[in-house]
Amino acid sequence: MRPRPMVSIVLATATVVLVAYLGVTAGSAAARARVYRGPAPGAVTCALSGALSFSPRISASGNAPHSSRLDAKLSSCTTSDGAVRITSGRVRESFPASPLNCASVSSTGAPATVRVKWKGSLFGGRAEFSATTENSSRSQLVTNSNGFAGFTVPGGGGQSTASGSFAAGSGSTASAYTPFTPSALSSMCQRPRGFHTLKVSGVITVGSPTTPGGASGIALGDYAGTDNPDNLVAFSETTGAPLTYVTDYLDKTDGWAAMDNGNIAGAWAGTGYHLVLGVPILPGTGTLAQGAAGDYDQYFSTLASNLVSDGEANAILRLGWEFNGYWFPWYVQSSADAANFVTFWRQIVNTMRAVPGQQFSFLWNASGSTASSYAPAQAYPGDAYVDYVGTDVYDNFWGSPFTPAAAWANQLSEQWGLNWLASFASAHGKPIAIPEWSVEYRPDGHGLGDDPSFIDNMRTWFELHNVVFADIFSFDTSGSYRNDITDGTFPRSLAEFQKDFG
């Protein structure tokens, strides 16, 4: 999605997961087996049932140090990421020094290693996730509401490291309880031979839903081709960056029927990605003035109904994205166009909000690299009609000297650039979203190419301005118009992206 100008513009996301990727509905993407090397984002919580064994046997008379091991099955799992479903699993929790002992039947701060293996599905395809391991120094004795003795490995604090399909992080916890009170266990310790095994049941949570952005903590998305969840999996595999959002676009050239059926949206339902959808408000036909008059309301009502039916009632809609760019039919060229655009936008929002079941959000975004004859505020539909504000940022420059530093300074200072965006968002109390950004090679020579400083500058800007989400554009529209950071053209930029976001 990117016509390119003489003034720029554009459109616009350790661990091993083994996935038998057998049937994702993803447009023309062929079902195939693949190895997924990247985090399965979010958290998973499962019930566990099994046994705690001691070596040697635990008894009041035994003086040898005791180690213990929990072996349990997992069931009734829930996940914070809709793309991931866990159908079964096993947990092994080992303690060099048992948290249960007959001397005091208590212990705190004991080392523990938790290892979990899972089976389930990812994006609807069968999956076997690699084991997730967490080492902790914080296991301790606890009792539940029934007074039964058990132990827990609480999240947060202590020394904790993790590997596997789910990042353990501070959100990970595990607990298991015996069917005995501490006093009953003390009595059992008095048996001549003590005991070797105790049945336990409990709950384990691994991962945290509060860390969607990998190393940076920034929620990321990607455009990697229309209607193709498989390509987003491949992007995470290459970069190590977890993706929460996806950018995609409705048909912008083939008329109202091709646009308002919303036929690409269904491929994203149930994948766990939050859809950020480019909505062409004039799909190759019509005028801004006619839209402002309400002539096209019926089409947006149909689109809203279709999105709700397709499971995308909460989509973030970019109505007439990059409206200040001359390459789109909805180009806002003048103050008169801006007035019509504002009224048209309000017509669309009112129409779509009237559809039962909708929970849409609306993102107003310009092209950062293109100047306009009117002030940006003239094209703003108003706070009641906008949920996010943003601008699309591509690493290109028409000035001199043609250097990364000069190009970045221009990204900040241009009319629709990042300084303007930060100020405008603050003035209107709106969160910032960046629906398209990327490094760039252009046939006209105005792209900065393999520019790792752009990646790092964007990451810093996202952090300083609390950007809600940032969707990279990792797709080559031609052999000479390149934006896919993973295509081999941008090795230094890819390395920086992996460092900053992986």
C-alpha cells in the first residue's frame, strides 16, 4: 500500500515454539508445518493435579537433606492471548531442599525450578510449545482456606530467569496444596518410615499479560501482507518481537461493494491480533462533498454490520488514512476539502456506531511526510469522533545534507511530523498510535535505506510519548520499493530492531 511522492508519505511489528501449523485461515496462505521461534505472548493459567515426591523419604528421624519434585498434569487452561489455546500439559517443579520437612513443616525462600510443557493450538493450528522454565529463590510454605499445607512460587522479587514459549516474568506463579493440614503432616512424619509421596492439586500461571512489547514494553503490530496471519508469525519468528496488533486494508479501488463487504477482516478473527483497519472512504468512486451530504452512509452501515458478523466488532478503524496525501481518492487538498472531510468523517462514525454489537474505535492519521496548505486542526473531526491520533512515519527525506541525523530532525519538525503529533495529542487528550512506520528504500533515492538509527530513534520516541501501539510496515510493494525489514535489504536495521523490540 504505498504510492510514493516527491514529498514523502506512506502506509503503513530465549524461546522456541514448535508449531505444526496446519490450517490457519489466512487468505491464500497455504497450510504447512513450520517451526515458530518467538514468544507466544501473554499468560496461561492452568489447574494442576499430581504428586510431590521426596528423596530420600521424609520422616521425623531422617537427618539427610531432602529434595522434592512435583509431577503434575495441567487442565482447564485459560490464556490472555486469544491466538493461543492450551489443551493439555505437564509441570515438573523441583526443589533442591524441600519446602516441606518434618522438622518444622515450614520453609521460606527455598530455591525452585518450574518447568512446564504444553500442547494446544496457535492461530487454530495444532501446536506443541517448547518447555518454559523458571528458576526462583522464593518458594515457600503456605496454607489454603481449608487449612491444608502446600507451597507456592510467587511472582515478583527474588532471582528469576525464564526460557521457553511463555516469558515467565514477574507475573508467573505456581501453588500446590496437599489434602493435609500441617498438624496432620507432622503426625505422618512420626511413622517409622515416614512417607515418600503426597498428592497435590493447585494452579499455575506462567507469563504476564502486562508485557506485550517484548524488550521495549511497547505494544507492536505489523503489516506483512493483506489477509495473512502466517506472515505475522514469520515476522515474530525472525525478529523475536511479540505482536499484539495487525494493520490491514480494505479494497480501495474497486467500488463500494468490494469495500464494504469487509472480506479480509474474517481472517483475523480469533487470531489474538487486534485489527487496525484502513477504511477507504472513497473506494475509487465518489467525492468528499457527497460523503459529507450523507450519500454513502448505507455503505458504512453495511461495513459495520459485516465487521461485527466477522468477529471484528472491536476493530480500530483508520477512516481515510493519510488523507493529506495526493495518492488517495479521498485526498484533502484544500480548506474546503478539509471541511467536507470533517463532516464526512462524522457521518461515518455516527452511522457505524448505530450498528448493534459494534465496539469500534476510530484512528485519525495523516502522512507525516506531506505538507498541506491548511492547518492540521481544520481536518480534525473533533474529540467526540476520534479515539486515537497518529501519523505514518517512513525513513525518507528530501533535504540536504542527506544524512540520517538530518532526516530524523525533519521527522520531528515537519508540519505533520512527530513534534506536531505529540503537541496535538496532548492538547486534545488523545492517545497516540503509529499505524505505519518503517525503514525504506525508494526508486527515487529519497529513502535512507539500511538506517538503524531510525529504528532506535523511533523506539525512544515511542517510549517518551507513551505510544499505545506502533505497527511496523514490513512489506515490499515492488523490487525497488522496499520496506520489509526482514527481506535481507536492511541487516543493520533488523539487528537494531531485534535489540530494541525482540
